[in-house]
Amino acid sequence: MLPSATPSHREVALLDALRRLGGSGRSAELATMLDVSEETVRRTIKSLAKVGSVERVHGGAHLVGPGSTGQRSASFFRRMGENPREKQEIAQVVLPRICDGMTVFLDVGSTTSFVAEALRLRRNLTVVTNSIGVAQLLANHNGNRLHLLGGEMRSDDRGTFGPVTEQQLARFALDVAVLSADALSAKHGLLFHNAAEAQLTMTITAAAEQVFVVTTHAKFSEQAPHRGPLPQQLDLLVSDREPGKKLARALVDWGTEFALAQPTPEGD
């Protein structure tokens, strides 16, 4: 049977939610927005994918065709679908280190989004973020207070950056900041493709008691032109593989702890 040419009420609502999220979203945040189960979201995404309104990726979907917000948003969400199991394992390592009632910053990184999903188990957090996706996941949940920073919206990262973002962030005293990066260098520490994102991380680290970096091992071999905070300000690196000898020595020199995210045994 061919799918109906007329979208259902639920399909229209999901398409509208994707547009409000900048063109892409994870099943968990869409379920929260629409007040339905993730299984319902997955079924609706499957139906919309059949008629070409969305493209399915692991954990969610992004708009395509006339209703799309463009390739930049789609490109970001494809990154969200890369190495999902490894990112979930990284999030599980971070979770015990963040307690109920803490004030936490979460950035726009794809791995950070998995940390945000894990933090739905915590209560009464004060969450500060420049990420639309993080805000949707944690706002109005388990007594959390959510502060979405203002500033210039970048659709490719679904987040805010710039002087306004930095000024608002500087008003907070953070217990923990959870950061991602485009690359991790033994010489320079965190590196970024965008200068505004690199600048924002400096404001974040100045406001935080502890700074956690979450990234898959692929970033160990990447390069980017803009330096972030001093590497000595990084308290913890969590990744899915051990760093090479050069980076491992640098972590020791910086005083940065390394935690390995190991695969969950099958059947657990």
C-alpha cells in the first residue's frame, strides 16, 4: 500500500517540531516536545521518510526537500548519528560525576547531546546551554531549571554564539562544564573550526569549577585552526579509546584525568 499523500495530524506536528529545532532532532527530544513516546516518534519518522519529507538517521531524523532548512543543519545531524554507541558509553562515564542539584553547562557538541540524554536521570539541575537540543531535552524535567543563552544562532550547530552568549554565560558559577571539540592536540589542547566557538569555551572554563571534555577517538587525529582554553584548565577527558603516547603524556603534564568509556557487555 502506498503511503497517504495527506499527512496525519501527528506527522504535521512532528514536521513542525523539526522546523522549530532548526531542521533536525533526536527522537528523545521530539518525544519530549510532542508529549508522546519515542516509539511513536520512530513510527512517525518512518512514515514521513516513506514520502520523502524527512531522512532517517540513527536516533532521529532531519528535514529534506521543500521543508528543509538546508544542508548545514542536515550535516550537523548526520554527525549526531555517527558512532552512537560510543557516545552513549562516554555519557555513562560522565553521569556518575554529575549529581542532583549541580549547575552544569552543556555545549552544542554531538557527544554532549548524549550526555544531556543521560542527565535526564538527575534531578533539580541548573542547566546552562547554548544548544537548542539540550534545552529541549532537559527543560521542565525532574525539577530542572534551564537557561538557554542568547546570541547569534548558527543553524549548522543549532546553537548560539558571540558576545551576547559570552556575557550571559559569565554571570553563572558552574559546578561542571561539559565540552566537545573539533580536534584535540597534544600541543594546543582543544581546537575548533569556528573562532566564536573557541572564544566561548574560554568564558566557560573561567566560570567552571570542573571542565569535562567528551569526544570519540576520531578527534585525536583531526586538526582545526582555533585554540580553545589553556589545556591545564581541563580536568577530565572521556573517550572511547586510549590516547596515543604523545597525547597521553600531554594529559599527564596538564594534570588532566583520562577515563575510558568501555563497551557495555552484550545482554546488560
